[in-house]
Amino acid sequence: MEPYVTTGMTESTLAVDGGTPVRTEPFPTWPIWEGTDEEAVLAALRSGRWGSRPGSGFVDAFTNRFAAFHQARRAIAVSNGTVALEVALRAIGVGPFDEVIIPAYTFVATATSVLSVGAIPVFADIRPDTYLMDADDAARRITARTKAIVPVHIAGQPCDLDALIGVARKNGLALIEDAAQAVGASWRGRPIGAIGDIGTLSFQSSKNLNSGEGGALVTDDEALADRAWSLANCGRMPAGAWYHHEIAGSNHRMTEIQGALLLSQLDRLPSQFALREQNARLLDEALSSIRGFTPQARDERVTGHAHHLYVSRYDPQAFGGRPRAWFLSALRAEGVPCSPGYETPLHRTPAVLSERRKWAMLAKESGRQVSCPESPDAENLPVTDRASREEGVWFGQSILLADQRAMHQIVEAVAKVQAWASSH
């Protein structure tokens, strides 16, 4: 495709001030569905077996195909990504008063899943260039009570799995990959998820592989897979009788209608993945030349970035000291949807703080001490706080499904706002 030639920004007045927007056309909407998706859902509907136990085969077919897609021995389908995390934690034996190291720059479910099993989330800082868990900081926060590390592949980029697995193995800890945003991403040529002990993924409405709700676990550990399957299937055993329950599980099963839709959606995921990668590479190169707006750095060992989000860092000083909210408003007016992302990190989220204090108090009453700083400031997470309060700028994944002309318009819009800010 021929490069798109910008207009040269002959209109210097910002659209937010009454000028002409750089882009007026809408970006692609999400989800994307076609006749094949409709046919798949109707086939599941007409089967008369809508639950997966006993089912009509769609969920089983999806888990087999999804395991192969992620080069994992096993995949277990569940009702959502949050449940997938809880099941993973229970499967590896995390329980009351254990500590689990997670980032604070992530969706609340990463913390609440830890709290749901009675464990204490311990927050590690993120790297300033990628916003992914800092392995060195995670290592510093390990105590005798630490049971697992849960790095999150934010935006679809794998964390430094070499370093994090090294930290986990050195300290005898489990490593759970929270890959909710990273379906199809790869590290050193291998899909994420089963590189650690177990990985969890989400198929919620916004995700790159979408069935409205839904989730999965992937692992190469057969015993761990059997335990996870049992926990999600009322404590039954994979080869056991219907009313035989070995452990205290719950019902977290996926429906056959979801399984059918995911099978259909999986067909177009590779082409969508490739388009996001292509457009993100274009943005990486072009936006990096604009002062004060720096795209998320990409580790050279990342061989596939899912780009559930396109993340950049905003430097207010390069925009005349104007806060991020001003920049976002100006960019939206130019026709580019954008967001600040996680404005309240988890170590400052009321629900997380109250639940963690509750478990810390129960631990103290039972004669145990756990890591629970008295105030959010005592957590010492400067990079996380900066990313949340003033730096982070997100573009949603569906923006990356537009054409190259749209990518050039995004660049033109950012450049226009930066040029105006620098001259006023």
C-alpha cells in the first residue's frame, strides 16, 4: 500500500477550539461478526445441549484447538477470565494468608482473585518503558509467605518471562501468567500462557477473542490441568462418575453457545492479529519522533504482541505542562478515541485495600504476620503511580483494525496537538 501523505497540518487551530478535526470517519467497531458466527451459534442452539456437561462438543472442540493454538498440552474453558485466575490460584495451592506478588497496574480482578482465596496481594512496581512487571522489584518483595508470582501481560505484550521464571524457580514459587489481554502473543517464538506453570486468558466483550464472557486456563502440567478442571466442574474428576466429587470445587463451566462462537471467532484471529501488528509497528515508528509521546517499548524477545491496547507515555512538560486530561480531550476532538487507562492503581483502590486489611487482621489474630503496608504511599510504587496519574495513554485494539491511512491520521493528530502546545 502506498504511504498516506499527511495534509501538512494547514489547519493549526485545534478541533477542541473550533478547528477542523484531522479525522472525521469512525474507526472499526467491536465486536466483528459474520455469517459464520451466526451459523455456529445456531448450530449450538439447535443441538439442544447448551451446557458443556453433557454438551454437544463445541466447548471440547474449542479447548482442544485453543491448547494447540497456544502450544499447550491442556486448556480448560471457564465462565470468565476472573474465575480462570481464581481457579489457577486454587489449583497451585494458594490459600489463606499466603502472599502473591502482582502488579498494581492492571485490572482489579488480578487482585480480587487473590483475595477471593484468602491470600494477600503484594504489589510490585512496573518498568517505566513497558509498564510490565519489574522482575527485580518483584524479587525484592518475596517473603517466606510468598506462594506465587502473577505477572500480567499488559496490552498484549509478554512480560520478561526469562527473568520472572528465573525469580520464581530460584525461590520455589509458582508462576501464573495473567494473559487476559494477550491471546496469541508469543515470547521467543512460543505462545504465552503455558510458559509458566499455568496461564489464564479472557474472552470478555472487549478482548481480541470475544464471546461476550468466557475464559480459559492453559498449562503443560497434566496434574495441574486435572485439578483446575475439577475445581471448575464441581469437584468431579475428568474420568469420574457424575456424582463423584473428589475435591470442593464450584461450577465455572463455559456454555456450548460460547464454545461455538469462540471456534468461529478463532478462525479470523490470526488475520486480525497480523493487522494489529502491522499497524502498531507503523505507529511505533512514526509516533516515536514526536516529542513527549513515547510508545510502549517492545522487548526484542517478544515475537508476537497481541496489541489488545496500544499504550504510550505522555510527558506533560513536552506539552507546555498541560495535564494528560487536556491532551486526551484535544486528541479526541481530532477524531482519535483514547483513554487514560488505569487511573487508580490497585494499591489505591478502596475495594482492594479494605479486603486486604480484613485478611491481614485475620492473619494477625491467628498469630501470623503478612505484608500489608499501612498506607498506599508506603507501597513505594513510583512508576505505577506516575503511569496512572499522568503518563498512560491508551488506544483500544479495534483502532488497530483500521487501514494505514487511519494510522497516519493518528500520527498527524498527535503531532498537531504537540505543535500547538509547543507554540502556546
